[in-house]
Amino acid sequence: KSGIEWNPSRERLIVVSNRLPFVLKRDDLTGKLIRKSSAGGLVTAVAPVVVDCGGRWVGWTGDCSLTVDDEIPEASEEDTTPTAGLLKHQVVPVYLNQQQFDSYYNGCCNGTLWPLFHSMSDRAVYSSEYWQDYIQVNQLFADKTLEAIEFSKMDGPDIVPLIWIHDYHLTLMPSILRQALNEKNSNALLGFFLHIPFPPWDIFRLLPWDDEILLGLLGCDMIGFHIEDYCINFLDCCHRRLGCRIDRKNLLVEYGNRIVKIAALPIGIPFDRFQRMAEEAPRLVKEKRQKIILGVDRLDYTKGLVHRLKAFERFLEKHPEHIEEVIFIQIAVPSRTDVKEYQELKEEMDQVIGRINGRFSTANWSPIRYIYGCVSQAELAAYYRDAFIAMVTPLRDGMNLVAKEFVACQIEEPGVLILSPFAGAGETMQEALLINPYKIDDVAELICSALEMSRDEREVRMKNLRRREKVNNVDAWAQAFLKAIRSTTSMNPESDSK
Ligand code: GDG
């Protein structure tokens, strides 16, 4: 059941994201496709709304070998995940071939836009071939979304389709859709949410197709970012690149004869679900004597993993009194393994961890436990619960959910969150210990202060962090997004009366 207020007689939510909200696998015996759950916060919050209102979810199948001849299955009877209620006619698959996947996804999305939007411009590759495929795939997604809008209109002439597009994979789609919808005189509302940072103007303009992306996004009625800084960066770009009139105070951009609303909507997590998992999860690390320092990340160069390990190494060097007293557990989920930068990072991690363990291990103790793989959410909750320190130290990060999941699971002895100010989460999680991850010596000293922090101080900090995340959970975020998109009808009334 969705935790979001909804008007099913009037609205239909159509979510568009790069991937469908579940994984499709071929059964080895029968050859038929089966749905495997995907338990991310976004899916948990948004899938029930799509189910409740009879909406649609448009996304890539996640497997290049699939074609239109492969029927999307219904969920199995045992499936109790949030997407189980999503009937197969509500799933609108986009099929990509291997060449499109390599060029659009690995190339343009992850080789160009990901590093550039994270202000790591020296890692960005600019290829017009990738860009052509990015345009083509955005067109494919737009075509499928138009089909979904047509279907939803069959439920009645007054139905308002709310289109919610997610992330940097699909920045050109809004303007393609806008044009098609204008031709049809449609009353659909278009909203977009960017899950990663939006960079400052002076970085963004390095992109050879910067104007195209701005124009693509301006096809929306509303664009959401995690924090106000990203909103301001976007407004700046619209003003300086396109000459748009902007209103910094009310976060508005005027483009053509339309006003586009910009909003800071920090994403939250399913707080109660994480807390419940932490209550139920068994204890994984048996040595109670040792304090756990925890890192949980996709293996991505934006997450600052190598800097973090070096800070831990410096800490052991400077504070040998803590040897055998702490263990550093790093969970690193393999990610984008086809991309060279990610393969190199994996090798560097192996080397640095080998060096630190080789340097400091004793007969009964090694400082780092490195899990290269994905653990279950229940296990993850146990690690979060039992950690004394969580180190969330990205070099740049849109928000960072790990920081929030950690505090939700801190139901026993209160621990300490060490957080980078370069994560969106750093804006609101003020009671964390905030530190620039590039300052290796200072991070090392901060680990020491966190280990020695009084229980009273830990408790006060953690209580406040938890209180905020419980209220500003993922349902509140989705609700705020939908409210913001609905409010745009009064801004551009002509689109309401169509
Ligand atoms: C993008 C933005 C923004 C991690 N290890 C395991 C596991 N995880 C889950 C965590 C968490 C998620 O992965 C990671 O979320 P993040 O927010 O840290 O990072 P991105 O994947 O980069 O997400 C980011 C986010 O979008 C949302 O807008 O916050 O800034 O980059 O939920 O729990 N889950 C399981 N096993 C693991 O080993 N089951």
C-alpha cells in the first residue's frame, strides 16, 4: 500500500527511469522470464503509487538479449515486494541492443555525464557517436512514454497523466515529449528529478552539448534537485548559456512562453523499514570487543573509497594504541564493470587494502575486511546497527542514502556518522562530523575523536539525526515531488485548460 496521498479518479502516474523497477532473469529450465525484486527506496516508495492509480512504469529491461517477442511476466505468487502489484500491462519495456547499451549507457551516461555532473571533468570523455546514441535512446524512451500516456487517457477524458522522469540518462526526453504533447493538446504534466549533482556553470559549459541538455530539461513543468545549490547551478546555466530570465528567490526559469518550476527536494529513505530490519537482523560480527568502522558504497570513484582507506591507514600509523581495537569493514558493490575507470578503481582498491593489511595485521587481527559484492538488505541493516562509526566520505555525491540508512538502523549503542560536505546529505545532517575527504590527516584525527566521543554526545547527535530522517522519509519526498508538479498548473494555466 502506498504511503502517498493520491487522487485515483483523476491522476495517472507514469514513471520513466533507465531501468524497470525489477530485474528480469531467464529461467534455466523453462526459458521463460521471471521477475526478481529490486528493493531500492525509490522503487519501494513509488511502485505502490503506480499500482494504486493504475499508472505505468517505463524503463529498459536491463538485458540486451531481450526483444519485443519476450513477454514481460506477471509477478510470481511468492513475490511480496512493492512491485509485485505492478501488472504486466503496467510495465512498458524499452529494448536496447548491445551497441546502444555500450554507447548510450556505458559511453554517454557513465563515461561523459556521470563524471562531468560530479565536477570531475578530467574523467569525462566527449564522443559525438555516444551523443548520437544518447539522442536516439531518449527518443525511444519518449515514444514508449507517449504510448503509456495514450493508454492512460483511455481511462477517461479528464485524466491527468503525471509523467515523472528520473535522472541523467533521460535529460533530452522532456523536450521531445513536450513537442509531441503540444501537438496533441495534451494536459499531461512533466516532472523530472535529477539524482546526481547539477554542476556549476563553469564546469557544465565544458560539455559540447550543454545547451541541448538545458533545452531538453526545460521541456518540463517542474525539475527537482536534491539541494538548493544544484537548483542555483541549473538556474545559472539557463541564464548564462540560454539567456533565460530566472528568479533565484522563487526558483523559476522562463523559457519561451512557459515558466518552469525548479525545486530542492532532498530524497529520504524508508526509515521505518530500515529500523525494523535492524531490530530483526542477527548479529554478524561476533567480536564485541572490537569497534566496527563501516563503509558501504557502490565501487565508484566519486565515493572517495581510496581516500578513505588512506585516512584509515594514517589513523593506524598515528594511533597505534587503537590497533586490534577497531576493524574497518568496507562493503563495495561492483558497479559499471564494463567501464575502464571502474576496472582500474577495483585494482587500486585491491592494492591499497593489501598494503594496509600487510602492514598492520597481527596474529589475531587484520585491520580491513573487504566485501566486494552485494550483501542482502537484512545483513546490511545488521552492519549499520553494529557499526560504531559509519564513514560516508564521497568526493562528490548527489545525496547519499547510506548516511541515512545508517542512522535509521542505529537502535542500540549510538555510533557516529563521519560525513563529507560534498554529499547532498551534508546539507541537512548537521549533527554528523563533517570533514573534507581530501584532508587525509584530518580525517584520520576525526576517526580518533569519534572513537573517543562521550556517550552523551553520541546520543544527542544520533537522536537528532534520526528524528529528521524519520520525518523526511522517502514517502514525504515523493509526496513533495507530486505536490510541486501539481502546483505548476496554476503557473502555466494554458496547459491546464487544454
Ligand atoms: C544515486 C546518487 C543519491 C549498497 N551496498 C549494498 C546495498 N547498497 C545500497 C544502499 C543504498 C544504495 O545502495 C546506494 O545509494 P547511494 O545514495 O549511496 O548512491 P547511488 O547508487 O550512487 O545513488 C546518490 C541516490 O541516487 C538517490 O537519489 O543519494 O547521490 O549517486 O540504498 O543501501 N544494498 C544491498 N546490499 C549491498 O551490499 N542490498
